[in-house]
Amino acid sequence: MKGKGSLMLFAMLLLVGVLAFLSYKGIGEEKLGSVWNIKQGLDLSGGVQILYEADKQTVTEEEMQAAVSLIQGRLDWNNWTEAEVAKEGQKRLRVDIPGVENAEEAISEIGQTAQLSFVDESGKVLLTGDMVADARKQVGQVSQSGVSQSYVSLEFTEEGKQLFAQATKDNIGKQIAIVLDDEVVSAPVVNAEITDGNAMITGNFTPEEAERTASLIRAGSLPFNLNVLKMENVGARLGADALSTGLKAGIVGIALVLLFMLIVYKALGFAADWALAIYIGLELVALSIFDVTLTLPGIAGIVLSVGMAVDANVVIFERMKEELLEGHSLRASVHNGFSRALPAIIDGNVTTIIAAGVLFWLGTGTVKGFAQTLMIGIIISMFTAIFITRIILQGMIYIGINNPKFYGLRTK
């Protein structure tokens, strides 16, 4: 048993070392899993925040989603891959661009309307985006193979219908490129003249790619302009100070929790602190791998999930103490303590995950950041509290640390 216990504790120690290496060095050139690969939000790295509003009285959900695709495409085109676009209210869009200092320059780069055109192989513009009435993702048979695939269906206005009929008639066997903001979205080959004002774009799309292409094409014919309501700069110095302050607060909070557990629960507290170190490593690696944008509320979500992790351990340890006071052996008390505490831990954490899920679904901006880190943290904390802490405790007992007094048993 002693050898088994040593092996269990060595495995947990090795896990701490692997997680520490991953969180610092990462994997490959992109440093996947490293803390240096975690994206920082606008409130931490500084940047620009812009609020747009559609200059139309009534805007549909599809039109707003098309506008989101338009802005996001332009951000990606400018290599602002960490920028975010979110719908606010009925007809407003908020754009956060970390790492950019000049708001007016960002607005000029993003622009306000899309330039959609249909171009033949010689570069001649055949139709423009304002002649597209609608573009939608569809699923159906697009070839003689009989296999259903995702594609994009187009519907033209009356003027577009006539021009498209002539364009397809003149370009049978040739490509007509669909160009958005000087980027070719698709370049299908014309097989026949199309006179009914409807067309389809095929190309082995996934459902997501077909929806994105349809959104981009709809964005090219938005029936409204996007007006800038507000723009503001968030200074890099302010963001850096916020990050430093947030990290210090997190470190102090976690250190106090570690000290409290060690003083109050002795050997049990040591096991909990060890599991908490593994939890922190898993959390950092997960934030990097899942491409989470870290914000100040996100740091608060991490610290809160640390509290949830410790809370789960406290519930387990109190159940173990009750088992010991009833005269059960240490091993039986550990087993029964985890078994009795499991329903309460699952119920408490699942309800919190549901609340965080609602925040992520309905919230925007930093509220989503808080919900993301909280959900990830709670899931990891449940794993470490239920499995990692148990392995460490069993390993300690197997190697001979089995005096019940070390585990909370008090005798008069």
C-alpha cells in the first residue's frame, strides 16, 4: 500500500509540474496552453470602443446579424482578430478593438457600408449588392450524387433579376466571382442562363460556412447605414494598471484561502491546497486553449470559482469529520465523506453553472467574460474537488499519514 500511495502522490506532483510548464511555456510556436497566449480584453490591454446605430426605424434580426458579419469581416481583414462585435438592444452594435489607440482611424478602417459586387473573369462588374434581395443558407441536393449539402440561395430584385439573367447568359462555362470588400467570397461556374431571379452558391460548405457566406452577402446589401453614436479610447496604461491590480487581488485572495485551509483543516487542508494548485494550472491552460478573452470581471469569475472549489472541499471534509466522530475508520470516513457530500456539491455547482449560462447567453461584453471564466472554473473545480483531492488523501493515508487527529478528529 505504501508503494501505491507514493505512486499516487508522485503522479499528482508530476501533474503540477506539467501544468506549470504548460502554463508558462505552452506547446509549439503558438504557445498553446500558455498564459502568454491568453487574450486580454479591452479593459486590460487598452484600445478602442465604438457604438454604432442603424439609421433605420425598424431593423430585423437577420439584418442586424448581417451587419455583425460585415463589421467582423472588416475587423478580420485588418488583422484585428481579438476584436469583438456584439449586438446591443434592437439596432445598435458595440465594437471592442484591443490594442488600438486611435478611434477615428479605426472607424475609417472599418467603414460603414459594404461593397458587394458580381464580377466576370475580365474584372467587369455585372451586378452590385443593392440588387440582391435576400441570401440564405439552405440544405439540399446540389449534384447528381444525391447527397444533401449546405449551399447559399440568392434572390435578386427585379432589376437584379434582369441583369443576372443577361450575365449568366453571357458567361456560360465561366466563373462569376462574388466579391465583398475586394475579397472573393465565392466564384461559382455558370452552367446555364438563370432567368427566375434565383441562384445558388455551392462549394462543399459546412453549415457554418454557408451561414457566414449568406450573412456576408446580406451585409453587402444592407438597407441602412451604420452611424457612429459614441467612440472612446481606453488607454493602455489604464488597462495595464487594471490588470496588475486585478492579478494582485486574485493572488492575495487565493493565498488567504490556501492559508485558511491549512490552518483550519491541517492534513485535509494540505490536500485541498495541493488540489487547488492543480485547479489553478488547469484553469490557466483552459483559458488559453479555449481562446477566452480575459477581462477584469473574468478575473473576478476565476476568483469566485476558486471559492466554489474550496467550498466543495469544506463540505467533503465536514462529512468526513462526522464519520470519524461516529467511530468509522479513516479510510471508511474518506469514502463515506465523499459519497455523502457528492449530491450537495453537484446540486450547488450545477445551479451556479445554469446561472452563468444565462449570463453568457443574454449578456454582452464583460458580462460574457465573467460568465465564461466562471463556468470553466466551476467545471474544473468540481473535477479537482471530487477526484484530485480524493486521490491525494488516499495517497497520504497509504504512505502512513493515518492519524485521525490530522484529519479533524477531536477527542475530549
